[in-house]
Amino acid sequence: MPEAVAVIGGGPAGLMAAEVISAAGVPVDIYDAMPTLGRKFLRAGIGGLNLTHAEAHEAFVSRYGAEQESVGRWLTDFGPQRLRDWATELGIETFVGSSGRVFPVGMKAAPLLRAWQQRLRQQGVRFHPHQRWLGWDEDGDLRFATPDGPQTVGAGETALVLALGGGSWSRLGSDGAWLPLLAARELDIAPLRPANCGFDVAWSEHLRERFAGQPVKGVSACFHGQSRPGEFIISRQGVEGSLIYAFAAALRDAIEGDGRAVLTLDLAPGRDLKRLQSDLQHPQGRDSISNHLRRRTGIEGVKAALLHEVATAEQLRDPAQLAALIKALPLTLLAPRPIDEAISTAGGVRLDALTADLMLKQLPGTFCAGEMLDWEAPTGGYLLTACIASGYRAGQGVLRWLKQQR
């Protein structure tokens, strides 16, 4: 029997690599630092597991920005429809929501993960929890910290798959502790940065105390010529939520270059500027500005509070200026929130350091997959799909490499 391939990291990328390799009859051992596997995967599914997205292939691939060419190759092997078919084979039916997002019928991550682990056990995969990888020893064997003390595992002549995640949600195991281990091997690694993250805003104490935690619905946002509708949440520190995450990469990059970024909000996307101005020109009478806004434009509560955060007294009194602010409210973002609060991270092992099979060029036989690679994508199923696709690509690469070694 061939020696076991070690897969370090029990998230979706590592599990898929293990599935591909073990299905070919090659023994696999999965090592993970946490007590159970797939903890971030389970956490992501609490509000409903967004497995993938049903949009057309070209639009789907475009979501990966600068790395869409490389990620697109992974998706050619294991794309959204293949992922849905795979879930069905595990007994998990899926459906397409109104937004195009794809969910399991039961909405939960746990049944899929249980079925997946059961398949892996049937294929002979062995799970080793509570095993924190510490790198290699002088003989090239794998070092682990375990509840029973330090242990080593012989690397032998077989392959290794690293699927160690990024640096967000460290309490779930994705803590970026692998960076210095690979940096010591002089590998080409981009610093980790927050992705799909919130941003700091210098709120007034009034807005922070009155509106933190409230959603801002029925708006659209624009940045660098790109516009999209959605909603977001006011936090004590700033803003977060799906509409903010959609622009997060561009906003983060702009802040790194300029020290800040200005996101433009349309608080009334259903009304054009001319109509708003006409509505606001009605006499205010004895109404307060807040009542006038509510009666004439429907803007109240948190939306009105956002206007008051930005507008001068003169702008609030002038219908033309006020209408213009409602349609294009500048929101200044000062910094991304800390990396451990982010849904995902950018940075990691640069794709140029890898072969097409995701093998490290400087470490033949060592493959990388998942979020530890230098790519990013918005939420909406794109992250999970590409993580699993990269695990599939790495698993296939392992099989090809082992065949070449015979």
C-alpha cells in the first residue's frame, strides 16, 4: 500500500483534496489544530449555508478580480454546477434563491459536513484533531503540537497538502500561524489583509449611541464608478454588512493608498433627483426638518441620521442641496476593521509560487489550497466554491505527482 498523504487543515479545501486523493485508493491522514473539522464552515452556515451562486460562468469568474484567470481554471474542473451535483451525491439537495445564491434545501451546513465526513471515512481517510502543525524538523518530517506533547510524522516519499486557511476568525482555527513556517522556507507570500470586512467611520456620539446595530435598507452604493443596491449595518465603529463587503477590496486598497475612501450612498434609489428636489420644495411650515424629510421623501430614522452626520445647516435648508445629498451622500471610511473580524482574508501564498496543479515550485510534492492562497472574492458563494475547487485541483495534482514518482 502506498504511504499516506498528509492533508493539514480540515476545512472545505482540505476535505476536498482528501476526497479526491482517497477516492483513487491512496491513504490520507487529515490533521487539524481544532477539536473538530470544518468549524469555520459550520459558522458560515449559521444563517443559511450559501454554497455557491447560479449566475453565468463569465460573470461568476469575474468575481475573482485580479486572479480570475487562475481561479477560472480551478472552476473549469469543479465549478458551481459540479458543486451542486456533488452535494446531491451526498444526499443534500440545493435550490437557487431569488438573488441567485444557492443554498441546501435545509439551509444548514452541518448535514452536508456530516455526510462528507462519512464519505471520507468510508474511503479510508483518518482524522487527527488537536494536531497543530509546527512545520518541518531537520529531517523533513512534519512536526505537530498535540495534547500528548510534540510529535513528528514522517513525510517519506509521499505528498503533502497544506490547506491552512487565512487569518480571520482565529477562534475557529484560521489564525495565519502558518505564515512564518512557510516564510522560513523563503516562499513568496503576500501579507494577509482583511477581505469582506467592515470599516471604521468617525460617527458622532449621537449616531453611535442611537443607531448602532440598525440596518440601512433600500439604498445603493457607488465607488469608483461601480454601483449596486443592497443593505448594510451601522456598527459602533463604522459600517459592515453585505453591501459594504461587495466593495471591501476596492475600499481597502484605496485606504491603503490615500488614507481614506469615500463611499457614495443613494438613500432613495427609487426617486430621481428632479423629483426629490420638487418634493422638498414644498413649504416646510412649522414642521421640523426631520418631519419634513419624512413626509416629503420617506426618509427617517437611521437614514435621516446619516444625512445629519454629513449635511451642513445650509444644505439641510436648501432643497436642491439636500436632494443632491440624498442621492449622493459621501460616507468617509477611515480604515478596515481588524483582520480577525473579517469574513475572509486576501494575501497568502502567491499563485506565481505554484504550478498549475497548486504545487509549490520550491517544495516539490507540497501542494497548497484554499484561503491560504493569494486570491479573494466577495461573499455570495464565491469564496466557498473556489476553496473547494482549489482543493479538487490540488488533489488531482497530488495524484499526478505521485504517478510521476513511480
